[in-house]
Amino acid sequence: MYPRKRLSIKSATVAGIAASALLGFAGLTLNPAPAKAVVYCQYVEYPVGCVARAGVVLRPRPVARAAVRHNAGGNANGGVNRVGAGR
């Protein structure tokens, strides 16, 4: 059997730096161009900077309301008062 030649620390460092430089150069070269997409409005000025479509009537954005829970604090498991998981 032939003795296996080991990679020295210096050559491994140089190879790592070369690979990093190559990947960095590839990242700069293959940088995507910014998209020129048009975002249409769903409501008046929402989202910000949107474009209104022709013929679409825009309304004000609805106001968020708090959820109303009926019988809050009442018996939530169907009228059976037992300890443990409700079935």
C-alpha cells in the first residue's frame, strides 16, 4: 500500500480562501436585477405606493374590531361540568 499524502494546513487555507473568493465573485456577478412589478391597490392607499386599476372603485379600508365572544366565562364544554378534558 502506498502512504496517503495528507493535505497541509497551509494548502487547505489557501484552497478555502480561493473558494470563498470564487463564491463571492459569483454572487456579485449573478446579482439579480430589481423587479419592476406593479402593485395594485386593494383599498384607498393600501398598500402604500400602490397603483389604482382603471374602472375599479376603491373604498376605505375596514376598521378592525374586537372579537365578541358570547357567554364568556360560561360553560364552554356543552353544559357538562366535569373536571378534565371536555369530550
